[in-house]
Amino acid sequence: MLRFTLETVDPDKIAHELMHGKGAVLLSGLFSDMQIAEARQIIHQHSAEADTVTHFQGQAEEDGALHLQRRVWNLLAKGDVFADMAAHPLIMQVLRRFLGTEFIMGSIAANRILPGGPGQEPHVDYPYWDMYKAETHPIGLNASFPMNAQVSILLDPFTEETGATAYMPGSQKELRYPTEADDFYGKCERMLGEPGDVALFFGAAWHCAMPNTSQIDRSAVLINYAPKWLTPIEEMHAALPEGFLDEASDDLRQLMGLKYPHPQAFDQAAAQNTIGRK
């Protein structure tokens, strides 16, 4: 993967790599050790038990190993550090180039894979994530423009042993769900990095968590971003603390969809022209 720092970040180059290159890049130097430690502590606190919904873990569920992969949802309600992560200026800068200037956040959660945790099935992410049911999607749907960007903020070392995310370089160009015939495991590369690194990728690229064969946790903050008009995957507003949105930054309010006025009840709206160049 191409690697960028605060000093070398190039939104145009990153957008091109996500669309036309391997489909993923690594960003370093965005978060302090203190931020990573705080995020990790909160996630461990909220994931003592495996009692939340998860995805792409069907085999683990059949094998009785689902408890070794633990999700923590709606992180905005669980610590200010997650709002800082979601609206980091560099991430905002890059994604304004990739998803349009008014993009939103579809979800912010954590994925914690304990030692011995199995990997996921190779997949694509929301809104493409159920494309194994191709008949439920519009005819001609393709990857000529992005409806997704994924950010994984690494909280533990992502190595071969800990189960660093595997992905198929270039697979984002062909928008479909992977099959066994694609030989994913024979052709994939890994998103390797250290705590604090950020893996940024187009979620149409085939990818999956790999088995954690180490003796340590493998945790990450997972953020889904989308164009302004896409329905978010996670209902975040209902669980936010009172006053959260009143004190939210301008960027965070954008991520929460508060700058996009639809849907709305037009028969209750003021009689004025609201859309058009003039």
C-alpha cells in the first residue's frame, strides 16, 4: 500500500489510488499514543461480553467461536476521542476529494478480535455489502464512482499473526461480491501497520479480517463514510448524550447528516425556491 504522513498527504493521489490503483492506502502520524490508549481502554470496557450484532462471521457462528470477535457500536456516545478521530482534519480533507465536500458518516464502531479469533469471509462493505443478492440491487450498478470509504484506525499491531486485514488489490474496479473462484487468499495482500496508523480504503475492494493466531488482541476503530444522500448504516443520533450535537463542531455536524435537509416534509416547508443555481 502507498503510505502517507501529515507532511506528504496528497488528496488527489490518494483518491486516484482508491479508485484506480490498489484501492487502499496507509496514513501515519494522525493520532497520539494517548488517543490510541484512551480509545482502546474504552473499547475493552464496552466489549467484555460478546453480545452485539456483527457481520461476515457466519462460519464463526456455526463453529461456536463468535465470542472471539466483539463489536462496539455507536462510539460517538462512548468518548470524545472518537469524535476527534471521525472528524480528523486530514481525513476530512482526503474524503472531501473522494466523496464530495458534504459527505457524511455512516457508522463508527470498533472491531476487537481476541487471540484465536477466526477471520471473516471475504466481502465488500455497505452499501455494497449484500451484493451476493445481486437481484436486489439496480441494474448496471458499477464502481465508476464511490458510494463508500472505509477508515480503520489501528489500536493494536496489525501483523500477519494478529490477523491484519487482507484485501485484493484492484478488486474495487469490479463491483461484485467475491466468490471462491476468485482465489482471494492466494492473491490478497495485507494492511500491515502499527497502533495509530490509519488504513483508508474503498470498501468495494474485497477484504476481510484474518485469523488472530497471536497472543494479543487485534482491535481497530472502523468508520464508514458515504456521499451526503446515502442512508447511514447505523442509527447514531438516538444514543448520543444530551447536548452532544449542540456542542459538536461544524465538521462533526456534517458527518451526522445535519447539513443535508432530506428527507423532509415539503408540505410543511416555507414557500420558497430552495434548489437550483439561482
